[in-house]
Amino acid sequence: MTAPLPRPEGPVRVALAGAGNRGLTYTDWINAHPGRARLTAVADPLPAARARAAAGAAGPVAEFDDWRGLLPGPGGERIADAVLVCTQDRDHVEPVLALARAGYALLTEKPLAPGEEETRRLVEGVLGTGVPFAVCHVLRYTPYTDLVKGVVDSGMLGTVTGIEHLEPVGWWHYAHSYVRGPWRSEAASSPMILAKSSHDLDWIAYVTGRRIETVASFGSLAHFRPENAPEHAATTCLACPEAVESACPYSARKLYYPALRGTGGAWPVSHVTDRAHGPEDEAVLTEALRSGPYGRCVYHADNDVVDNQVVAMRLSGGITGTFTMSAFTEQTHRQTRIFGSHGWLRGDGERVTVHDFRDDTVTVHETEATGSNAAEGHGGGDTVLIASFVDALATGDLSRIRSGPLDSLGSHLAAFAAERSRHHGTVEQVPAR
């Protein structure tokens, strides 16, 4: 095992493993702040992805087609101070453990792993090395979360007795990412409660300051199934009869052509093809929809993750809670209500309304939300997350990392328990560790 890194002198040197959408979000910030951080290496099997990450870097960027290229050579010299592990869900454990043993500080995408045993192995392995380690639970880092947690921690609500929390995934976002996209399959990725909603279980525990102890969960793939396809629907949107396609809310035509005209090659179009950069490239997008997964009919795909799920929970101290994830909503911010003995809170991701029972006053607190999804920076969370991680390494103040391995383990264990409950119809205890 290589000794963990000392505090860096000058900009923090960062390497990237996995140059997909999430990784590029962080390298964009790094490349825009050369006085604080510098990208020194990127590992990804796709040359175009590596080139996108390196574009705009402050200095030379070493490129590798596999994360193993980031490991120290025979002399033990590291190519960076920290590595961002942004590989696919099922490809975190091996690189995280190897890079931690090599002494790199790590920022790792969630979920840590698709199963409980692997997750425990990753967390225990990282803790054993002593390297700084953060998990990308971006919701912890938003100004909105700071506001909600500030109200709860102030005691303004009195004794917190309950919480209800909604994740409105959005009809088109679900179709893009969880029917046609990489997270459509539990076998290829992870269950929906991990792939999408581990953020939310983590957030509930974070803002209340309580541990999720007991869960019961219900959910299913209710709609995106072959038997729900409209009559005469084709297996791809571009081949679908106009009368059928025009009435379908999940049509690839309706989603991707307006997105190309409105934002060019940005997400979600960037997941469909990396060669379409504006309206003039409509033919490129058409070919990608004809030949790739993003043009498939949502009723004739190979998806199996749930499109709706509810988790009832009891938190430490007797707090009760519910969490709902639904595909059948607008794509917008999470929405929350927190109930207390002396007041209650309503939050919609942009503002927090507090009703104080003591004097019957209602106060509205505004926050500067910047958008609710990955393309819009997760309400400012992406920027604060990467900035906090870099600053923690630069200053040695690891308290700037709000989402460490044990914190994340708790939300993962709650998610695994919820899945056991959903499959078996049981009430499940969440292990303390």
C-alpha cells in the first residue's frame, strides 16, 4: 500500500476515470479553475470522450483507455493527487480499491456498488487506507439543502415528527435514462432505488440528522411494458405510424429533435450521439435514432427497473417518513414536507415555506436554484461538490467533504433493505453498519 498523499502545493492535480456526462461535469469545473485544480490525466475507452475531458485543460493531459493506467509506476509516483471515479455503476469497486491502495484521494459516483456485500467491501477497503474519500451525493451540497437543514437544525420546527419526500423523475427523463438509457436494467446497472434514489434516502437522513432504521417498500414496472403499447405501434419511433407516434408522450421525435434545436449537442442529445451539435446535424441524429437504443419504442425495450416506488420508513428517534419516486410527473425539483411539534416546512427545491405554530406566521425563504437535473447542475450541487472536494484537499480541512464513506453506506443499506421489502413483502430492519 502506498502512503496517502500529503497536502498538495499549488493547484490540486486531478485525474478522471470514466469520461461520461458526470465526469465531464466535474472536469469542466476543473478546467475553468486552473488556479485551484488541474486535470492531469483521463482514462476512458473512447478517444472522443477523453478528448472532450481534456479540452480546455490548463496543461498536458495524459490519456489512457483504462483506469489501470492511472496506477503508479514502478517508482511509485502518482499522476495526480486525486481521482474522480465516474465509471458505470457496476464498475466502481475494483478501481476504487486499487486507487485507494495507491494513495489517491477519491471522489466516487454513486451508487458505490449494486449489492450490499460489494458496497461493504468498498467502504471497509477505503477506510483501511485512510485516503480522503467523497461520494457524489450532490443533493447534500445545494444551497436549497443548506436552507432546509438550517431550518431543521435551528429548532424552529420544534421536535421533528415526520417527513414526506417526492422525487418527480419526469416522464421524458425516465424514458430517456431508465427505459432507453444505461440505467434501464438492474443486471447492467442497479435497482432504481440505488441508481436514482440513493440520493434521496441519503438526503432524508442528512437533513433530519437521523438514521433510517426500518423500511417497507412497494413498487413495480407498471407502464413501460409490451402489453401497454398502443395498437399498431412499431418497435422504433421513426418507424411508428404518424397517428400513433404523434399521440405518444414518449416519442423519441418529440424528445430529441426539439432538444437538438434548443441546446445543440448537450444532454440528453449527447447520450444519443456525440456527432450532432446543432439543427444542421438533424440527419446525424436521425441515423442515431434509427440504429441505436434511444430510438426504441418505450413499450418494446429491454428495461426492467421500476417506474414507481414508495418507501415507508422509521428513523431514529421515532420519526416517520415516506419517500415516493415516480416517472409520471414533470421533470422538476424534489418536493418535501417536514412536520414538527411547533411548525412545519414545505420545500420545492427553489423555496422553503415555514409555518410557525407559536405565532401562526408563515415565512417564505427563497434560494437561487439553478436547475433540477444533471444538465442543469443539480440545483448548484455539482459545482459545490467538486469545489468542496478540491478545497478539502488543498487546505487539509476534510470537514468540507459532506458525504463520506460511512454516510453513504447508511443510504445504501437503506436502499438494499427497501429492495428486499419490495420483492418479499416484508418489513425490513436497516443494519446500523
